[in-house]
Amino acid sequence: MSQSIRNSDQNEFNPDPSCPSRRTTPLHRGWAPREATANLADVRLLRVRRPRILHAVRNQSGADAGVADRPFRTAARHYKARPPYSADLGRALSEHLGWDGSGRLLDVGSGPGTIASELAPAFAEVIALDPEPEMLAEGKAGCRHSHVRWVEGRAEDIPLLGLGSFQAITLAQSLHRTDREMTLQIVHNSLKPGGALLLIHHALRGFGMPERPGFTAEFPAGPARIPPIPYEVIWDSIEGYLGFTPSPPAPDEERYMALLRRSVFAGCEELILPGRRDIIRTPESVLELLFSTSFAAPERFGPNLDEFRNEVLAKLYRLTDTGTFWDWPGDTEILIARKA
């Protein structure tokens, strides 16, 4: 029997699905794009058919149930397949916040250091904090910056780790995995006066998931002859192997802007940067992207992993004439909350 168990994976790519504040991105509610984001002459708006949403963690594959305790253990090696943030991220944030290479950055829930490495040139010292040793190992192996330090721990552990104070603290699609109110207070305490908390995420929910029930997204057309990733086909296979059933986002989930307004930060500002429109994936890369998630980490499939892989690849190759798919994660949204 299929199981339906809600978990935090509903927010794995976009932690604030019901936020009404998408004032400047062209991908929501028909707003026209800003000049910096897109040229209207180059954009065709399409209606997107919504696939099913997966929020379950229980599986029927015979995999070790302990995977729920360390969901990213086997996902870590696939994280390189995650879609990149805006190519303007480092430059834009440095200019906007006055980073000059002399401060300290703490990246909380760093994973393999995607943000830590991206922003490292703007700081004298960077600490990448993550509770999963496999993520930290991947980060150490791939990082080119000698002034990035890798520390094992959760956001809630920060007061016990003696890390010092910071000019900036980032959480890129990771706040939803913490005690949010406690984490915001801890982050505030760890910032220097004038320092900033940055919540970074893609403006669209990942893996073809809709933003919320009843919402129809608009987004630019992809390259000619290259189809978008057919997530509905993938969901069919996942449900067959792991027993997931659809579960819509919680309608009463608190929006991050509201959370920040009632927190010690008392509010935030929003910065939208143009997303990457050049992400082209092979079927193998699509599968790598899927395996980078906690809800479809390889360990969940147990002895059926190779069978699942072959089934999904066969389906994907039948659905593309070019051997590729287009991936559009949306623009990059940053919520910036400053310490007075």
C-alpha cells in the first residue's frame, strides 16, 4: 500500500512556496520581468501542467529505514547535479552589501559548499557548516579556496562550536531543516552589528513541483527542440519503487518574510537575480539531480537501485530526440535581514 508521510522535502529547492512577495520576478502571476532579468522580446510565457508532488519518506524497496536519519548520506556525491544559482550572485551581493574580502562568512547547511565556494572570494575566512560528514567530505575534495573551513554541526549547535562572529551568514535552501525560530535567534546573535542574514533559493520549486495548490506558473520557453524534464514520468517510477503518494504543500505554512518580520530581525529586503537559462541535461544528469535529493537518495532504493536507474533512463531516452532536456530552476531569490 502506498504511504503518504509529510516531510521537509516539500521545500528542498524552494523553502517558501506560498510567499506572495515575488514582486520583481517575471515567473509569477504574470508580472513583466525587470530589464536585468529578461528582455520581453526574448521570452515566451507558457502554461505549465502540474505534475504530482512527492513529500513522503517511507519506501517499499527494502532499503535501511535508517536513511531517514541521514537522508543526504548517499545524496552527497550527486550534489554537483543541483542547478546553479544566478551567475550574478557573488558580484551582486558583494556590491549590494559592501563585501570587500576582509570579513567572515558562515554558510549554514552548506552541503558540499556550493555557496561557501561561490562567495569565498568576498571574505577573508569562510566556514561551511553541515551535519552530514559525507557532504563536508565532498566539499573539501572539490573546493579551490584554502580559506574555507569545514565544520560538522547543525544550525542549533552554533552556540556550542565557538565559531565567533560573522559579517554574513547564509542559509541556501536549508532553513526549513532547522528549528526556524531558534535558528534565526542564533544567527542574529552570531552576526556582527550591521551584518546580514541571507536566505537564498531558486524562485521556482524544484523537480517540476507546483508552487502551491491551484497555482499555474509562467516561465520562458527553453531552447528549440530540447524538451523540459518530464517529471511526471519520473514520479511514476518513484511511486512504483518507494510507495510515495501526492501530498500538497501545507496551506498554513508560514512564509519566510512573515517569519523574519516577527523575528528579532523585524523584517527583510528581497533581491531577485536572473536565473540560469543554459542548463541542459542528459538523461543521466537528470537522474543525478534526482539522486541529489533526500526523498530519492540512492540508499532509499536498496537492492532495487540499478533496476530503478535503468527504468528511468529508458523512459527519458524515449522522450527526447536530442538526448537532452532543459532545466529551468527560476530566478535566484535572496531575502536579506540585517542586524542593527
